[in-house]
Amino acid sequence: MAGKRLILMGPPGGGKGTQAKRLQERYKIVQLSTGDMLRAAIAAGTPVGLQAKSVMDAGKLVSDDILIAMIDARVDEADCANGFILDGFPRTIPQAEGLDRMLAKKGLKLDAAIEVRVPDERLLERLTGRFTCAKCGEGYHDKFKQPKKPGVCDVCGGTEFSRRSDDKAETVKTRLAAYHQQTAPLLPFYEAKGVLKVVDGDRDMDLVAADLERVLGL
Ligand code: ADP
Ligand code: ADP
Ligand code: ZN
């Protein structure tokens, strides 16, 4: 697994973050979540954050240039030397082309692009029930993954949780439309390169994780 460079694709609420975190823990390849990076930029009030906030609140995609520059810089950091999982990037064809150029320039190769496939009708429930530990970021769900002790994070013992403002029903619709229009074309793009693998994400998280390890040959 050392040195693997992976892309995790799938609709909002598909389970990308959940699976990327598990791979990170188990195989020590770092999760690069562009959504998390953008939310951190918003919280820090950086110029990128200021630009991204209204776009994200509307459920639309932040500009390709911002995303490509963000990932380009992040991949050069030391913790990425042992491989990385791109969670939520690329999300458009121009981003995928930007990633190709970036990897070529750095002399790096992509090992696999994985689609976590989940039908639309599951996603509203996944997203509106999602919450995370405010202290460590562990992900939870009202119905599918409650903390073992109510109100207390399994991982860090934290007692404060947060919900994303874009996980409300109205915004979810726009995010799904963006996925189908702008991100779904990446599936044939990576298929043509011979690196696409598909995992059925409409099952219990542990089964999805096992299938992911199987398709990656772990
Ligand atoms: P993404 O990063 O693709 O948007 P998440 O990993 O955050 O998705 O998952 C969305 C929500 O659904 C979270 O609350 C998570 O706990 C829950 N979830 C993730 N995978 C599954 C699954 N296989 N079955 C049921 N719920 C899941
Ligand atoms: P999701 O649960 O929808 O997969 P993310 O945390 O990956 O959520 O993304 C949240 C929001 O951040 C997106 O709706 C979009 O506005 C922005 N974003 C994240 N990654 C990208 C990207 N690669 N390109 C454009 N916008 C992005
Ligand atoms: Zn926690």
C-alpha cells in the first residue's frame, strides 16, 4: 500500500469521507479532503475562504483554479510522500486535466480512481443525518452511526458536535445536480485510462470498506 495515490469519487453523502478516513488509519496514506480544506479556509477567513463561502452555501462548485492550486501545494507537503487519497477532488473535467498535468510535473502516477456508487434516493437521508465531532472530526449519523455512548465521541471523548450548513434538504438538491452534471463525466474519463474501479456503496460501511480493500488489492 505504501506510495499509493488514489482518487475517491462519488456523490455527496456517498461515504467518501468515511472510507477515506478508514484507509488513512489502516494504511497511513493521508486523506486530502478538498471540502475539509475549504471549510478550514472559511473558518480561518483566508481570501480563498471568503471566495468559497457563498458558493458552498449555495451547493455549487468552487472554481477549478482555486482547487487545482490548493491540491498542487498540498501534495508537496511531507506527509504526502507515502501516498494520498484525494477525497472530493477532482470534481470536474478541467480539474482532472489539471491533476494529470500536476502529477506529470511532479513525476507521480495515479494508482486508482474509485467510484463509491450510491443511488440518489439514499443520499438525502445520509446527508441530513450527518454530524461530526467538533473536536476530532470523526463522522457520525443519526441513524447509521451513533456514538456508542450518546453525546460522547467514540474517538476523542469530545461532547460537541457540528452539522454542515450545506447538508439541508434544499442545498442537497443543488449538490446532487452538480454531481451529475459536472462530476459524473469523470467516470468515463478514468475508465478510458484503465484506472477506474467501482464499489457498491449502498451497503453497510464495513462491507463497503472490505470491498474497497478487495478492489485495491490490499
Ligand atoms: P461523503 O464524504 O461522500 O459526503 P460521508 O462519508 O460523510 O460522505 O457519509 C455521509 C453520511 O452517511 C455520514 O453521516 C456517514 O456516517 C454516513 N454513512 C457513510 N457510509 C455509510 C453507509 N455505507 N451506510 C450508511 N451510512 C453511511
Ligand atoms: P460532499 O459531502 O458533498 O462530498 P465536500 O465536503 O467534498 O462534500 O464538499 C463540500 C463543498 O465544497 C462542495 O459542495 C463544493 O462547494 C466545495 N468543493 C469541495 N471540493 C470541491 C472541488 N473539487 N471542486 C469544487 N468545489 C469543491
Ligand atoms: Zn471526537
